Amino acid sequence: MTRMTEIEQLITTLKRQLKRQGLTYRDVATALKLSEASVKRTFASGRFTLDRLVEVGNLLGFSLAELAQQASAEAPRLSTLTERQEKELVSDNKLLLVAVCALNHWTLADMVSAYRLSQADCISRIVRLDRLRLIDLLPNNRIRIVVARDFDWLPGGPIQQFFLKHGQADFLASRFGGPKDALAFAHGMLTDASVAEVQAELRKLRKKFAELHQEDLATPMDQRRGTALLLALREWELPGFAALRRSTEK
């Protein structure tokens, strides 16, 4: 799959905004005092000058900075990784660390400042992430994320297995007694339809978590804390209860 260039994403966003606002190429042509054919050619070829981008953006009510921000927000992102991508991520602890930092929109300077990583360590891993197509490496070692913040792990895949082995026990080894901690448990007898409804609510919560993460990017780094949310749902009974069940065999 080819990746969309920045200008292509900007043009896609312009087209989407024109449609949302009920405007046509003829309306753009009239507003900018151009021929409709000229406007069509410009959109088709993607050969926008900076001034023209500003003019069309202003027509739609966007500054150039706002248009770029909108384009970035609307850029298609990977919702799942391949097994090869997951396997390589967990094969190198520094690569995984840099990937997690990148997903949290850390800069190269942030990574070097916070961890015992050299600039060369980080850059080599960022280049690998670009080759894996998990990020776009931009000039001056800037990073553009192409993976959804709440991407799904492959069931039973390398990342899930890595978490079960190296992360789950450590995460749960807490009294969850801090003011920002939460631990809740619920048990009930549910139908398949009710389980499906709960699963839908869990997906909404993951989405909300990702949205709040995106909103908080505007807050200074020292006011944000790494926060983890573990969601789990399964058919389950305490082993001690299961041991007391009557056999159903006849």
C-alpha cells in the first residue's frame, strides 16, 4: 500500500471540506476569479502553489496551519499490524520503547532526555519504524504517526504474547490505592447479546481514551503522565467455585 504524501493529504482534506460545505469547483472558481476548468486541473494534478492552498483554505474557513492540522487528523491510520511488524517490534526492547514514545508524540529530544538512549540509538530505531511503515520519517528527524493510537493487537500475536509475559503481572501487581488509580470488577450471568453490548461499550471507552490522549497533546509534557488502561472480558468462574460444580456427565 502506498502512503499518501502531505500534499495529497491536504488536497484530500480540501475536497472533503468542499463536499461537507456544499461547495463545488465552480464556487471555488468564482471566489478566486479563475475558470472552473483551471480549478479542476489544479485539483486533479495536485499542483497547488502555497498561495493557492491558502486561498482555498481561507474560502473554507481554515488557515494554512488549521488545514494542515485537519489533514493530519483525517489521515488514514493502520488499525492493525501484520505479524511481521509485531514480531520485529518486540524483538528489540529499544525499538519497542522508541515506538511507544513515537505513538505518544514524543520528539527525538524528549526520548534522549528521558531515557538512557543516545541520539544514534533513537535515530536508528526511528529509521526501522519508518521501514516497517509504522511512521513517516520527516526532515530533521520529525515523526508522523501512521498507526492508530488504539490499534488492535493480533489475537495471540507477538505483542499480546509479549504483554502477557513481560507486562501483565507487573501491571496488576498493585493495590490500586492511589488517587488516580482505579480497579473495578463485575460478575454476572449474561446472554450472548448482552456480552456483545458490553464489548461495544469497551470499544467506545478505548476510543474515548485515544481521543483524550490526542486532546492532551496540547498540554506541556511535564503535565502529562503515562497512564495505562487494561480492559478484559471473558467467560470465567473462580477455580474454587468450579471445583464444587456437579459433574454434568451421566
